[in-house]
Amino acid sequence: SQQGEEDPQALSIQEGENATMNCSYKTSINNLQWYRQNSGRGLVHLILIRSNEREKHSGRLRVTLDTSKKSSSLLITASRAADTASYFCATDSNSGGYQKVTFGTGTKLQVIP
Amino acid sequence: SQTIHQWPATLVQPVGSPLSLECTVEGTSNPNLYWYRQAAGRGLQLLFYSVGIGQISSEVPQNLSASRPQDRQFILSSKKLLLSDSGFYLCAWSVSAGFEAFFGQGTRLTVV
């Protein structure tokens, strides 16, 4: 199964509203990242939060991390139509002596103008 | 600055034909390289990752293979494509695991 699981799978909101997406994971992590993907395109990195951080901001983005619950949330404030995209969380894990980044299944966000 | 190139953007191949997708990175040395597959409307499945030349780790048993003939070149291959190989393939690089990954624009492969 995927290391990261986002919910909801799909979210539709009106422009100007806030959008909250959640991510849960199973194993210990060093950090957690959020990415955005426009339809049919590559992923773009949004924000990285380390395991010893609880909250991080970047513009209209706010990410929280609760390592005791193995969960993270991404909040987009004052959403815009241009925020319409899929959002993925990604966690790093150790495998065979190497670290690798694995992605969840994503939340598809639609912002209605 | 660093850039990643992935080509082709789209590809239609018959069942049983070979496949070669290429990914190159510029502006950095010894990157971690990744191949992901994304089924329609789904998340990313890690297929292969490489921490150095000739060092390839496979995540899932499949009909595909990967090679890293040069430091900044990562190739995804198949000898005989299956219908189930259709999907959106993404190449990515990072300084190392745990750092942000930079993605190519993807290749949409349709096996017919």
C-alpha cells in the first residue's frame, strides 16, 4: 500500500474559501512533502516539513505535521481558480539501506470561480 | 540552474513492441533519479530509483527495467510492452531522498 494516503480523494470549493487536505502515513519519517500536479503535467514541489517541525507556512499554504498521529494537513487559504489541481503528500523511508520518497494517491481539488 | 528533460511527451506503441523512455538532468551531479508511473486519476507508483551509475533498485515486479548508463541519464525500457503498461510515466531527480524532487513533464504511453 502507499506510504501516504490523502483524504479527501476529491474536494470542490468556491473561490475564496479555504481548502484542507489531509495525509496519513504508516512508518516513521524524516520529513513530509506536499506537491501539486496540474492535469497531465509533472509534479511541482510546494513545501517540505521536517519531522521535528509542527507547522510551516509558505504564502497561502499552511502545513501541519503530527508525528504522534502520523498525519499531516495542507491548508490553502483564500483559494483561487488557479489552485485547481491534484495535491500529493510524499514521505521518505528507508529501504535496503537507501532512502526513497514515495507518494500518496492524491486529493483532486476543484476551485469554482 | 538545474533542469530535467523527459521525452517523448506522448507515445503510442503496439503490444509486444519495445520501449525506451529517456530522462536527463542538467546542472547537478550524482542526483538520485526516479521513475514513477501514474495510472489515470491515481497517485504515483515508484517503479525504480537510482542513487548512482549502475545502481538501480526496483520497487515492484513488472515488465519494465531501468538503466543509468551515465550520471545524469536514466532510461526506462521494456522488451515487450503489455496493455497494462499504459500510463503516465514521470522521471524525477533529487539531491537525495528527503529533499524536494524535481519532475519532468511526463510521458503519456498508450499501448494498443
